Amino acid sequence: MKPKSLTFLWIYLRPFLPRVLLLSLLILGSIGLQLYAPQVIRRFLDAAQTGAAARALVTMGLVFLVVVVGQKSVSLLMTYFSEDLGWAATNRLRTDLAAHTMRLDMGFHKLHTPGEIIERIDGDVGRLAEYFSQLVVQVLGNALLLIGVLVLLFREDWRFGLIGLAYALVTMTFLRLIQNPMVRIWSEVSKAYAQLSGYLEERFGGTEDIRANGGEAYVLRGLYPINAVIARLRIKADLFGGFTFSTSHMFYILTLAATLGLAATLFLRGEMTIGAVYLMTFYIGLMES
């Protein structure tokens, strides 16, 4: 993320520092539980393969259940607090934008319709609220999870660590390359929706005059080009998004194949247990999510 974006984010999150700290603790707790859960399964599989007592297996199963339920509970709280934080921060931004707009001269308001301004203040900021929550929970959380997974992979076997590191570097490089084109596309989509909102607001406001003068067909003809632009941009954005998802998933499939190939080789040589094989594939799967 660019420094200006971080500065902007901090300005509106600073008044909610206690919530930020609480959310940070929840993220760390969720990551820790996600990383610990497959360790329990590994011990369970290895113990079952060596013929451990049923009581020990049941105990490990109960531990796994507690860990998973705990992780899901923490994840639920994390989602709630991230959404609450995102909307609280962006509500302050809405207030600032509305006050700024009211101070602008009439030349600005003649160039921009009320509907367009409303879409910018409410619609764009609403999407920004989602960005806030997703940034904290998904981007930062996944970054910490990725670091934790890589550390554990290298601890288990440096070869699996290198596979995971290569996957992370290739994926991040790819996402970095497509970041600017994707931002431009969705910026155009946002502008098109703002234009649609402005057009509809003005026409709805003048419904009586339009109907009195028989202008319904004229208004609809003006609506078609705007919708055509939105449709074209959304198709472009969806195709680009599909390309991004498919390419990223292909990187994951290749990484998983390499992991399974190495794990199978080591298992057949007797250098890995079945639990360790499961653990490596599970951690690689966490990196893809």
C-alpha cells in the first residue's frame, strides 16, 4: 500500500485506537489457532498409524474440536469488529466530504449533479468501508498468516519451505503487476455508476415536467448509452477478475502438485510420516486461501 493511503487510513482510524488494538489481538489469535489445528491432526494421524490407545485418539479429537470452534468464534468476532471499525471510520469521512461539498462554489455544483455527488459521498465511501474491513482482516491477516506458514514449513523441511516461498513470491509479483490496471478499471466503473445516479436523480426530480411534455421516450434513450457503458466496463472488470483468479489458482495447483510429489517421495522412502504429509499439504492450502 502506498504511503499516502496509509496516512489517509491512519487519520480516520486513530480515534478508534482501542478497537484497532482489540481487532489486532483477535487477528493474531485466529492466525495462531489456524496454524495449530493441523498440528493436532498430524499427531492424531501419526498416533493412529502407530496403534495408539483409543483414549488418546479421542482426547486429540476433542482438542481439535475445541481449537476449531475457538478459531471460528474468534473469526466471527473479528468480522464483527472489522465491519464496525470500517463503518465508524468511514462515517467520519462521509461527514467531512459532505461539509467539504457544501463549501464548494456554485460552479462545481453546476458541473456535477446532486445524484452524482450523493453517489460519491455515500456509494464510494460505502465501498471504502468494505475496503477498510477487508484490508485489516484479509490483507494484513493473510500477510501474517503467510509469514507463519512459511516459518513452519521451513521448520519442518527446508525443501517445502522453498516451495512455499516460491509460490508466495510468484503470486505477489503477479498481483502487483495487475494492481494498477485493476484499480483503473474499477475507477471507471465507479465513475459510470456516479453518472447513472446523477442522470436518474435529475429525471426523477423532473418527473412531472417530463410526463407533461411526453418526454419519457427521450429520457429512456438517454439512459441506454449510460447503461451500455456500465455493462461494457463491468464485463471488462469481471473478465479481468476471472483472469486474475484463474492465474492465481493455477499457481496454487502447480505448488500443490510439487508439494505432493515431494511429500510422496519422502513418505515412500520412510523419511516422512503420513501426518507430516497431511501437514505440508494443509499449510500450502492455507497459503492459497
